[in-house]
Amino acid sequence: MSPRPLLKTTLLAATAASLAFPLAVAGAGPALGEPGAPTRAAADFQGEEHAKPDLDNRTGRVEPPASAQAKARSTAATATIRWNALGTPSVITSPTPLAEGLGSDPERAARAYLKANENLFGLPAAAVDALEKIAVNPIGAGHAVMLRQRFGTLPAGQDGTVTVGLADGKVFHVTSTLSRETGAPPAARITEQRALEIAARDGEIDLATAATKEAAAVAVPAPGGVHNAWQVTLIGGGEGEPAAYTTHVDAVSGAILTRENLVDHLDPEEGGAHSVSAHAPEGPAWAVFPANPPADYSSADTRVLWCLSASQAGCERVKASDPATGKAWDVDHTTDGSSGSSLGNAARTFENRASGDSYSVGTRSNAAKADRAYRYPWTNQWYEAKCDPATFDSPGEADLEAAIANLNAAHNRMHDWAYRLGFSETAWNMQTHNGDRGGVGNDPELGNAQAGARLAHVRNNANQITPRDGIAPVTNMYLWQPTAGGFYGPCVDGDYDMSVIGHEYTHAISGRMIGGPLSGWQGAQAGAMNESTSDLFAMEYLYEYGYRPRGETPYVTGGYVTGDAKAGIRNYDMSRSPLNYSNIAYDVVGQQVHADGEIWSATQFDVRRAFIKRYGLATPKVQRACAEGHRPLDACPGNRRWVQLSFDALLLMTSGAVSYIDHRDAILAADAIRFGGANQDILWNAFAGRGLGKDAAGTGPNDPDPTPSFASPHARNATATLAPEGEAANAPIRLYVGDYENRSVPVADTDPETPLGPTFEITPGTYSFLATGPGFGHTRFTETFTRGETETLDVEPARNHASAAAGATATGDGVNHAELIDGTESTNWASLTGPAAGRTVTVDLAGTDPVKIRRVLVSAMLRPNIGDPEDRGSQNRFSALRSFEILACNSAAGSDCADPSAYSVIHTSKANAFDARRPRPRGADLLATSFAVRPTEATHLALRALTTQCTGNPVYAGEQDNDPNSATDCTTSSASAGQVRAAELQAFTR
């Protein structure tokens, strides 16, 4: 869903820096629909559009002093210490307590620990005493204590914090961005206004029309010393892509120190679901689709009533009231009076159809209801009218009032569910009035229903803009419809898809909870986990209440708005994913946060599954009771325990600049604090099964090539050795876990020039593998490992006669011919001028003698947008190959293989050789596939394109709506229709 490219940044391996200076962020991928329909540039729900990425211009690194390094070495057997760029520990974690006997007061215990470890953190006792308490948040019987440095009179604005996780006077986990430099920075030389101007120019925001513009004087520690800075928060105004940033401007030089992008772009016993009563209930009630409208897109009104009291006639058992006060959702907490509309303490919801400004907030709330019965007509008008914009001015207004009410109720439910899991006032939640319970108020969730609906280019998206505690976040729900060469979904309203609404709301949950009140996730891996956490929490909310979203399983995100019940907006259903940590950056746009987030989703789903196996699933009645806080956690099922640890872990990470490894360690620590470490075994085993085992490592939150580890410290791991056979016996073969080779990291190889080696440990289970190497083709196989076994992986990759490494060459239409035969799906050949049909690449096979070709392997994978000098066009998904021919020529038999007429067709693929479904092609649809061909003696082969995903797939053809402003036929209305791309052609004799 729209990118909030990364909100804070973390660390990875034992020597990794949590403050990765400078911050390197992968480039943006192609915008959905670009190139696409000339009349609509559809916003991309999967976040392939980006504003400016996070930025950290601080450079250098402070090496920890000798005493600190000695301390780290002395504890290496029991604790892991990773360092940040300020010379203090970014993470200290251990399977046993780091310290004991520190007393029952959590804040005093945290300070005592820091004082006892002055050599690690560089803070004398007086400096520890001077640390400002930010929060002491409970984690079961334990706590997460967050403290912040001050430099002279200035509080730290970026970094300068420490979070200590402890219970019963025992410290289990520490994360920090503390600076050893504690002196006051130089005096400011530029004004607040000048800082606002500098930040606005950097973020390309019109300062005059900015919806939010704030500046505060802070200090920013860096390896070169402490900076006096202005902390500027700007939320833009005007049309265009969302722009909202927190920027630290050096108050002396005016330089940009850091920039953070604030935008994230997707029981029967309890009463069951009822149709909405024809009579208004007594007391406030909201008519709501608990998950989404009917999965078959019928116009049956299946809404239920959520009420203040379950005793209200016709109501489902949902208590529509604030968990802390018991006041109804529509009550103003300062007056205790009802607004009579969609305005409340936790959520304020409006119509904003005329504005393309994602940061503005509408002014029209629900029509006032004196009886507080927020039940408005719903006729499925946008769907029934097939996206006809005339519906906006019809009597039904495209069900606008119902959309506002539904979104308002959904936001309140997410607020209440998350509150009981720890997203409270002290954890920086979003409420107009916090009472005396902590945090900063005046920041309810501001929801825009049918955002930008009157603007033809605003479709197919959802986003969340989450500034610091005390500034109201904004979320936008959009209408959905098909667009040429961009997106082929149904005509539906995102205001009714709870998997989407919950996803966006969770961006605010996790962005506020991680790293404290001033910032959120930052870095490529952090951004991926940000997206994943949103999918996971939305899924869990729906599951615990028994609400079934559209999808083949309950674990699909966006199944309703996309029309795809198999995977929704993602590449995979999180419960059926092949991905693991070695696949970071696997998708078509490099370190694409949504695709990489699916790796964390698959991992966490395995963790959740392990908790369910140990603690059970429980009845729907018990699930709901746990979600409502009516049962203690130790009487709740495994999924509830898992999600509680997921919330806890966010509070343990003092910086949002985190890697997958950092987040893994925070979850392990949360289990130690809340459950006494009772689940370390299942946690480690699940993490290891997805490549996040005990030896996983990397260079930081932006590492696109981290080292996977499939070994668990709590399992009798198998030992496997890669042993190529046949012609590959002495070849440098690489072995990958999973389905992807492109941009993935091997787990083993037989190349003596690399340090990897052929032997590795792996947690018992069944895994898929891919073996390949220079001059050899892709070979896939599956292996099952049992506890403690030693296994030799006898694999025999076939020799690839169309390999550039073996001497083959390629020529023909388009550009980057050699990339078709370079042995990797990370690159591709492209023909950029149409028509795509007939575009051909000819391959002179390796060697001089003809070979009998019996099989080819073809890949239609795309590659990142890396600015190739020969292919500057974006890698539009619809330009990928769909069907093709293989032709052969034998010069040894006297044929002139420079003459195209000398070639004969030896294989014509099926029309759907690389098949894809709505709403658009995915990487999984384009993976290398083996095709048997008519056995033929050949010295040359040719790949001839027949169709692309755009020109050959019937689900992307024709006019699919009634919108006169929109063209949907891909072949006639998409700029990608004349382009074709393919990643690999490999040829084999067997």
C-alpha cells in the first residue's frame, strides 16, 4: 500500500551499524500504470510509486573504545553485541539475563544497568541520571524503559535514546542510539523560518500551502559531533503524490542532516453476523461490513450493527466504546457529548472526493443523526455502475455516507483492538483527548473516505501519513477500477475492505510504537517489515473476531479490492509463501518494501503457526474474549500470544532503523520478558526455517544481500553438503533455498574462490532448492531433512549450451541481448519498440559442433529499474513475455544461420506459457520454466516473442468499465504494449 519508505533504521550483523551513514535506499520502481493508460496514471497500491526516500547525511563512524570492545569480547559466549555508528551498542541481546538484582522499579533498574556498563555506553553516572524518561511501557510483568539524552538545553531529536527491556530486576534486551559525546552543540545560526524553507525545498513541498509545518529546536548526535538542529515536520498541500517528512536541518550550516518519509502507501456463540435491523436500535450503532461486502460482489447488504451495548436490539456483540473510558465512539471526551456524526475521540472521518491532496482532510462528516443510528443506504452503486463517475452526483452519491460510516467504525475497532495489546497513550496512540493517561493528544486518526474520487487519476491505492505523537495522522481510502497496463481490479470502494483499512491503520500503530514518539521505521528492511506488520495485524484482527475477508484463505490482504482471492495485492498468500531471508530484493523493483515485506510475513506466519501448535486455536467465543481483554493472556490461544509478542517487540526497539535480525531479537526478548523465555525453541526454529537462524548476518537495514542461516540453536540441525555430479562435478555450482535465484543469496557453493563452501546446517523440515552455475542451467529439487542427519545433496545440473559463460553469443532485436544468456534472472533482454510480436533474439550456441536440443528453459522475469544505458524505460509488469516460439538452425548441415529463413520452429508455447491473473502480473508468474522441444540438431537457436502479458492475456483486454475518462484495453491504450522482455533462454540436451 502506498510507500512510507521506511521510518527508522536498524542494524544487522555482529559488527553492523544501526545508524548506517550514509543511508542508502534502493531506487523507486515503475509506477503502476506507467507507462499505461494515457488518461489515468493509477496510484500503485503495492507501493511502486515513491516520494523522496529516507536520507541520513551523517557520515563516519565512532569506534568503541578498547574497554568497550574488551567487555564485548568477554561476554561473547553469553551475549551478542552489535554496534551503532556512534560507538555505543545498537543491540545487546542474550538468551539469559544480561544483569540481575537491579530492583523492582523498572526505571531505576534501567539506569542502574547503564551506570554499571559505563564502558559500553560511555555515560558516567551523572549523565545517566540526566537522561530524560520518555516512557515506561508494560510488557506483561516486565517493562520497556525508554530514556533520551539532552545535549546542553536541547533534547535529542534523532537518536540519542536507549530502551532497556527488563522484568523482576533482570535486564534481557537493550537497544540504543546513545552518543558518547554529551556536550552542548554550537549555537544556532539560522532561524526557524529558514529551516522550514530549507526542509520544504528538500521535500519539494509548497510551504505556503503545507497542511502541517512545525519546527522544534533539537540536537542530533553524529560520529563527527553533536549538531544543533531544527526538527521540521511538513505535511504538504496541493495536488500530487503524498509528501510528508520529518527533516533535521543543521541549525548552523543549514545542511540536511536526516529526512524521514512519513507516508506509507496497503462465533456463532457470540451472536454471529446479522442483517441490519430495519428499526433503529436504542443508543449509538454503526452499520458495518466487518470484513468486506459480499465476496461474489453481489449487492446484498450484509452489514451488521456494531453498538455501544450488546443488549441493543439487532446488534452484533461489539462494544462500540473506548477501552479506557467506556465512552461511545461518537463522544467528545472533553464535553462528554455526542457529535451525532463520524467525529469522535479516536477517529474523525470525512468525505474528501474533490481533492487529490493526500494530506488534506475533508470537511464533510457523516450527516448528523440525532438518534445516533449511523446506518446509511448502501446499494453497491460504484460496482453496479461499472465505475461511472456520474454516480457521484446521483441521489445515491456512490454510497458516500455508508462509506464514511464504515471507515469510521473500522478505525475505531482497530484503535480498540490495538489498545488492549499495548497501543495506549504511553505508547503514543492517536486520540483527541488522552485524559491523564499520558502521551500527547490532539491527534486522532483523520480518515478520508472516497479520497480524490472526482479526479480520474486518483485510484487503486490506500495510504497512511503518520507524523509524531501530537500531530494527527491522515489516511486515505480510494476507489478502485481497472486501468490500462497498470491495474485490473473491480469497481469497488476501499472504504469497505477491512484488510486494507487495518493495514493502513497498522502503519500508524507500528510507526508510533517503534523507536518512540518522534519517528518510525527507516531503511529498506525496516520498510519491508513495516508493510508486513500492517498485513499481519490486519489479518490477526479479522481472525480473532471471526471476520472472514475475501480470499481462498483468511490470510489474503486486499482480496476484495483487487478481485484476486488467491493472493490479493501481494505476490503470495502469507500462509502459502516460498520466501525466505535469502530472497531480500527478489522482486522486479529491487528492494521493494512490499515484496520484501512478504518475507517477514511468511516468517511471522510460521511463528504464529508454531504458537498455535503449542497453545491451540480455541473456539470463536474464546478468541473474541481474548481480543476484548476478558481472559488473561495465559488462558488465550497461540495466535493471541503471538500477536501480543509482536506488539511488545515494537516497544523494545529504540530505533526504527532495524533489520530483520534486530526485529527477530526483539521478539525473542519479548518472550523472555513476558513469558520467561518459554517459547525460545519454537521461535528460533520458525525463524531458522525462513533463513533467520543463529548465523544470519548482514551489514545493516539497507543490506540487499544479507547472509541467511537455516540453523536453529534449539534444534538438532541436519548437516547438508552440496555435491554436484556428472558434467558439473568440478564446476562452481551455487545452491539457493526457495524458488528464486535472482538477487538472492546462496546457502552453499562449490566455488573455491568464495568463502561460502558446500556444507551448511539446516533445521529439520522440507525445503525447495535451486542449483545453478556458470555454463549450467537452473535445476530445482526438494529435500526433506530429519533431526541430526548428515545428507549429501547429489545434484546434476544440465549443461546449458546457450550460456555466455560457455561461449554462446546473442544478437537480434532490441537491447541487452547478452542478458538473455547470462545465466541469471536478475537481468533481461528488452525490445522497446513495437509491435512486440515477432521480436527475436538469436543465440549462437557454445562450441562449434551441433548439439541435439531436447529442452529449453525460458524466464520472463523483470529486473530492477537500474538505469541501464540501453534500456532507460521502466520495467512495466505488462511488458513481460507471455508466449513464444523456439526456432533452430544447423550451420553444420549447410544452413546460413545469419538468414532468418534458415530457421525452423521446434516449439510453439501455449498461449499462456507465462500465465498471470488479475489485477496484474507478478514475479511468481514469470519465473524460469522448462519446456520440452522437438529434438533437433542445432548450432543456433532463436527466441521469438509472440505475445506479452499486455497483448496476449485476455484478462487485460477490452474496455472493462463505464468511465469515459479511462481506457482499459492494454493493447490499444498502454504505452507498454509494444515492449517485450525476457530474462533467460537456456538450452539442454537432456
